[in-house]
Amino acid sequence: MTTADGDELVSQLGFDPSLIQELFESHPDYAEFGQPDTPNSTDNILHGEAEYNLTTSRLNDGALLAAKEIRVG
């Protein structure tokens, strides 16, 4: 994203490690791959910091809702 002043913003968001583990263990689209080789704790951007994690909740139908408020000032 480029701002009106020409500044650029690059961002990365992550999921809570327990959710990543659950998805890669149980979801049919991911289970065959095993756990990711770069966990949040060793990611060059995330460094395991919870502030980068998306807020998640499960809806009544089992769908996962993920959200993050981002402010650029």
C-alpha cells in the first residue's frame, strides 16, 4: 500500500500458534503437510509477538472468523 505522501506500508498478520497446530493436524486440506516449518516464534517478521495475531472466533456453523484492526496514522 502506498500512502498519499508516497510512504509504503508492508504488513504481515498471523494466527495464534494453537490454531495453526489444530488446523494442520485436523483440516483435510492441510493435514497431509504436517506442521509448518516456520512457527511464529522463529518467523522473521512475527517473532512470535501476539500483537500481530489475528483475533479469531468460531461461528455457530463452525466457520472461523478472523479480524484485525489496523490503524495507519
